[in-house]
Amino acid sequence: MNLFKYFNDIPEGMMKLAILAIMAVLLGCAQKAADTDYSGATISFKTHSGFVPEDAAVQILRVEPGRSVYELQASNGTTMLVREKILPEEKYNQLVESLEKAKFMSLKEKLEVDARVTDVGIAEIEVELKNGTSKKVVIDPYYVDELSPEIRELNQNLLGMISFSRSITKEQAEQLAEQWIRQAPTFKFDGEGLELIGHEVLESFPEQHVLEYSFTSRHGGYGDRTGKFITQVITPHKIKLRIVEDSVISAVIDEKWDEMSQKMIS
């Protein structure tokens, strides 16, 4: 068939209508992609593989309006930690906006990075819209520096959501601190009268809790003094701890003894 002859035989009016119809379809498809409604979406973020401790091999985050759930798994699938938080609307909306900027539903299903990096693992982001449509995007290797600014922003917001989900309340921080102190060598040896005297929450990222306690020892010195020559005298102490997420990262007694490394601070 001679297509040129065929098109030449079409009346000019019909040709214009056909062209307009084709343009309308193309514009409609583009408009549909641009108008993806991410509000109310459920977002899942999973990182795994790579060079990480065996008891923290897999991180799973699930975010939906009003709620976030974080789970940490060991390499054998054992659940090591679960945190569920009430999610402020502004935090959820910030994540949704980064999905819109990245045009997530239009991304390739696998983003491969041409970077000479090893042991960085794999990241999987999955989004389920309110209408039931879903999409998963895999970043392998999980190295976002080579990706677009929009995807880097999305990744940063997801990491921020993990930090928020892992954060603890003041009450939880105090409970963690007191348990830690009671099991630490100095207090465990002969401490008594543990009392909270200060608790500050720093506006840092991630959030830090700084807690100060007072207690007394029945003998002088620090740490486990079993078998050592010690003075039998009631000794007052103050210990200051820093907690990030669910871990004690520093503990100093009387501003001179590092209770974590069990040595004097030079």
C-alpha cells in the first residue's frame, strides 16, 4: 500500500481532526503521568545485603498517613528491633512531595549505578497508591551519589524517616539510661541511690538525649574494683550519658572517667 497516496487522499478537514485526536491522546498520557496522586500512598523502604553487622542486616520501613513502622532484622531473619511511631502530617507530606519531585511512578524498575563501590548493599523502594496501583524501584548498588538530585532528596527523606522512627521518648530514654548505668561496672560494683538530675533533648539530627544522674559508691574509685586496694568511704558521683536513637553513645563519670572504655579521660 502506498501510504503517502493514502494520506493524500484524506480530505484536509479529516486530516486535521486525526492530528488533533492523536495530539489529544499524547497530551492526555503526559497529563496522566504528571497528575499522579501520591497523597495517601503507602511507602516501603528496605535495605539489605552489603557489609553490615549480622544483627543489623536488613532495615525495613513502612510509612502511611499517621503512622510509621521500622523493623531491624538479623541476617537469619530474626527481628531485632521494632519501632512504631505516630507520624506528624507534615513529615508524611514532606515524603510525599519528594515522591512527586522524583516522578516515582515513571522511574525505571531498576536504577543501576555505574560506580566503583563495593559492599554498599541494595535498596528497594515500593509505593502503593490509594487506587491500588503499586511500583517497586530497586537501587543496585545502593549508591545514590550518581543519581538525580530528586532521587537523592527522596533517599535523604527516607533515611530521615528511619531516624525519626527509631527515635525514643524521654521516658524510654530514661529507662534505657538507668538500665545501662545499673549494669555498668562502677555502679554495679557498689553503687546506690541512683537519681535523675537533668535531661535535655538536643535539636540535632539524629535527635540526642543528654541525661545526668547522681549516685553514691561505698568505696572510692571507678569501674570493677574487685581484688584491688580501695578506700571504704562513701563517694558521691555524677554520670552524664548521651543517647542517640536506642543506643548509649557516651557515658562519663565526674567529667573524668569514661565508663564505656573503662579508663580515665586524659
